Amino acid sequence: MFALSGCASVATTVIPNVAAQVPSPGNASVAAAPTAAATQQCADPLASLRPSTNPPPGQMPAGSTMAKIVQRGKLVVGVDQNTFHMGFRDPATGQIQGFDIDMARAVAQALFGDPNAIQLKALTSDQRIPALQNGDVDIVVRTMTITCDRLKQVAFSAVYYDAKQRILVKQNSPIDGPDALGGKKVCATKGSTSLAAVAALPAKPVPVSVSDWTDCLVMLQQGQVDAISTDDVILAGMTAQDQYTKIVGAPLADEPYGMAMPLANQDFVRFVNGVLQNTEASGAWTASYQRWLGGLLPGAAPAPPTPQYRD
Ligand code: GLU
């Protein structure tokens, strides 16, 4: 004979309060404090290698990085597919496009005489350096800031776009700048300079890290974070996608973008700098700027940055 203990006849069902919990994007977490490496200094980080006089498409010097890429038949580029107007997947065509993609296609054009001789690999901010170091991509063209820390791990072209880090909030938010972020949750992607800058703010916000910039926008919309902080050009894409957001406050940092390549491929860095020079001289840079970014950032000058070289 078995005896049932307790009130076995009373069925109690606990219904979890799921409605009150909005799921967070995968990998969302409160970020660790920035390491010292994030703020390292070095001499002339923006000075790249002087451009080479580039050979005609398809006639790359034997043994060069460019010849190897041409032999393979396509340029493999690490890009973003989440940043509206810079590198995003157009839902109508399924194609990844934007200002960064135009810059990458200019390199393919110079190598092959064909801007479509290209394979685009979508990368998160955090995947950029490993993708170059593992040889998964030939070049990264993905809103990537040239920093002293990164220059130890990858090589950069001359600056092709000058961004500035700022703050995005909902239209009705009282947050008006970096000083108002004390104790507030601020979203940025893992592996970005933006996250390190947020974590270093004297006001002491709570940095929240995610994989992709669209994850930050969703968290802001769901009320899971109070602000997003990253480059003005990325935030401007978000304001175009969500009219209930606004960019506030003075810039937190300069974010000069370079195309990143493996450290060893110095010949390719010179080649890419030659491509950039031609792109800027031909008006192609300005045409792409006007197409994607013109009007998006009021007051921004549609002029290519002046390149700096160290040899
Ligand atoms: N420009 C910054 C960086 O390179 C933020 C942009 C991004 O991560 O996509 O880290």
C-alpha cells in the first residue's frame, strides 16, 4: 500500500509571466570593462603605405597577393549586412549593397576589370580581425576604424571615410549627451571601438554588447536599453529605419575608416591605396557618397578624406 503525501489532489499550475519578459537578441550581455589595449597610442596610425602605380586589370605582377586573388577568380570581402546604407541586404533584391560595398567593388574592378568578381562574406564587428588572420577573406570593408591596437593585428589602407561616434536614443528620451548616460544601459557590438568608448565614459553607463547593430536597434525599440552609441553613419541608418529615434550630443570620438588586410600583404595595401586614389579622383567616391549617404548626415561634407602615407 502506497500513501501519497501532501495535497496530491490539488493541481496547481504555475504559469510563468512570459508576457513581461521580452527576449533579448542572442549573445546580448553586459560588457566587461575595456582592456588597456583599446586605448593604446602609436605614432601616425592613419599614415598608410604609399600607393603603387597599379597595372591594368588582370595583369598583376607574378607572385603578388593581387595575382593570387586574380588566379582564384574573385575577391573575397568581409562586409556588414546589417548597416543600412553602408553594408545591408536589400530585401527587394537579396543583394548586399551600400557605400562600403561600392568601395569593395572598386577593388574588384581594378583587379579583374569586373566589379562583380567578388564574394561578400557577412561578418560581425567581432569577426573582422579573426577572418583576416585565418585567411577567410582578402580584405574587410566594414565600417572599421583604424586604431593602434588593430594595427598590430592587421594592415589598413588610407582613410576612406571619416565617421564620429555619437549617441542614439528614442525621440522622447531625456538623454541629451554622454554626460546623461550615468547608470543607463547603452548598446554596442562586441569587438567594436564603440563598446570600449562607452565603457570608458566618465558618466559610467552600463555597456550592453550584442553581435550586430540591428540587435541594438531592436533592444532600444523593446526598451531593453536606453541608448545606442556608435558611428554617426551607422546611427543615421537607424534613424532612417526608425523615425522614433534621434541622434544626440557631441561626438565621443573620431572613427576614421580604413579597409583592413592581412599584415603580411603590403603589396595589396599599396594596390588598394592606388584604387582609393583613383576612386576619389574619378568622382566615383563622391557618386557613391551621394547615392548612399547624401542627406543622411546633415552638415557632413561629401569630400573624400585626404590620404596620409608614411613611406
Ligand atoms: N567603427 C567602429 C569599429 O570599427 C564601430 C563600427 C562597427 O563595429 O561596425 O569598431
